[in-house]
Amino acid sequence: MSPPDDGRRHEGDGHPIESSKEEFTPPATITCVDCGGTAHLISPPRPDHDAVTGYSLGDILAYRCADCLDRWDLEFD
């Protein structure tokens, strides 16, 4: 029997594997606190991550501002 195609990882018996963290999709861009420019997400999703999106709440993600080049490391919770 194939696991259901619901975007989640499944055990051999078809039951979904529950992640210990809540998954989420981070914003692709944020506003730079220093200059007001656009900072882009530079942290790739983790392929070994339990979450379908590759990101979970509590992860620390890096953003780089296109205008002033400042880097922002933010924890999403």
C-alpha cells in the first residue's frame, strides 16, 4: 500500500510521521531594519528536515539586504 500523497512523510504503514516542530513557510523577503531596503532569504530549506517545507518554527534563518548588504539571522517562533 502506498502512503497517501498529502505532502507529509509517512511510516511504512501509511501513518504520517509527526514532526517535533511545527512547520512553516518563511517569508522570501523582509524589510531591513537598518536601511528599509529588501532583505532576501538566503537560508536554503534543509532536505533532512522532518517538515515538508524544510523549515520549522524555532529555526534560525538568514536574510541579506540587497541595499546595505547587512545580514539578519532571525529565529522564527
